[in-house]
Amino acid sequence: MSAVKTLFITGVSSGFGQALAKEALVQGHRVVGSVRSDAARVAFEALSPGRAHGVLLDVSDFAAIDTLVAAVETQHGPVDVLVNNAGYGHEGIMEESSLEDMRRQFDVNLFGAVAVSKAFLPYFRQRRAGRILNITSMGGHITMPGIAYYCGSKFALEGISDTLSKELAPFGIHVTAVAPGSFRTDWAGRSMQRTPRSISDYDASFDPVRKARVEKSGHQLGDPQKAARAMLTIIDSPAPPAHLLLGSDALALVRDKLQSQIESIEQWEALSRSTDG
């Protein structure tokens, strides 16, 4: 990145948020990062005293967001880049997983990102400038057994992000949905919330999937630091894409999905056309 920027990143205590915050600080930028405890705030600010600023925020506490964002804009100057990173993975067969599990997943992964974006938009629009990065997932393009609620939240964020990119383009504000594949973060480890198994019919199909996901955690192909550098490249691009995949696994899986979709569309084209009046 060329000029020094101020980034607001949600969820800087781990994963992509932490990696991006560290890399941005190394490159000389200022980072305001949301954390969920005072100890985490102290640890974050110690990374770069004077340029790393921690704020306490649970992104699902919607009533607190507008006031906090106003305070950030006042105390730390204009924010150039918003990165909606806070989120977690819920794993569970849908029939076994409560609606409360789903509500919590969407509150954090989707509604939190939307609420923080809405709080920053008046400032970005007034300045006719700004960047928004929404960290989605290849699970916002493809699906796998056992992560229905997670994929649902990420598909939704992909759709909202795409729409927002069109709404904000007239004001010179760029929006990019960044969809990582499998990376060495805590997503499948301590950050994953798993619904207990309860229906034996799913044992044969799902137990191996859950076991493999646990065993793979920490050994994924993707390097979070390289993901952070890619995100900083996007932030500095004069014409960033509305969607960016990160990781060769995401590229391969999403390409396969799109090819299958094209084949299915062509297979059923006659029936699709049959409904025209």
C-alpha cells in the first residue's frame, strides 16, 4: 500500500483479522481493531503502541455499534478501510442443529457485518471515499455437509456485498468480498462451534467429515500472512474486484461448482424456457 491508511478491522484477536492487522502495522498503517476483552485490547495495542488501537465490541451487540463507530471516527480520524472479519464457524447437521444455533451464526457472521458497514457508510459517503472488505469464505460459493448455517451466512454476505458494491460505486467506495479457502487459522479448531451428534442415520456420511475436519486443523495449505498481503494488495488497487478467492483449493472447488452449474442449466434449459408466455 502506498499512502498511510487507517483500517478498522473487526475481530483482530485471531485468524485473518489478526494476520491482516499485523501485516498492516508492519507496512506502516494505523489499525483500529475490535476485540472482546480488555486483556485482548492490551495485547493488541502492544503490537504497535500509538498505531494499534483496540476497541471493545461484540459485533452482535447491534445497539452499541453506531456510538462506537462515531467515537472511532472522532478519536482516530477518518477510517479509510473497513474490514468485516469477525465471525466463526458452526458445524452441525441441519436436522440436529437448533434454530438458536442458526440465529447466533447469522447474528455474528452476517448481521454484525451489515450493522458495522451501515455505521460507517455515512462517513464514507460524505468523503466520497472508502474501502470495505467483507471476509466471506469459499463456503459462500460452495457447500459441504455439516456446515449449512455457516454456508448460509456466507452466501448471504456474498450477495449483500455484491449488491452493496453496486450501490456504493457512484460514490467512489469499493466493496470486495474476500473468500478464503482452507487456511491455518483457528476456524476448524478452537473457534469452531460443533453441535453434538444425535441422529444415527447421519453417522456413516457425516462422522468421517467431522473427523477429517478436526484432523486437518492447523495443517491447511493456506498461509494467513500471505492472505493478509493479498488483502492489502486489494485495498491498494485502484479498481478492485467485487469478489476475490484466496487459495488454490478455493479456486479449484469454486470453478468445479460453476462448471457443474453451467452443465445443469444447459441440461434443463428447455424446461426453464418453457415458462415464457
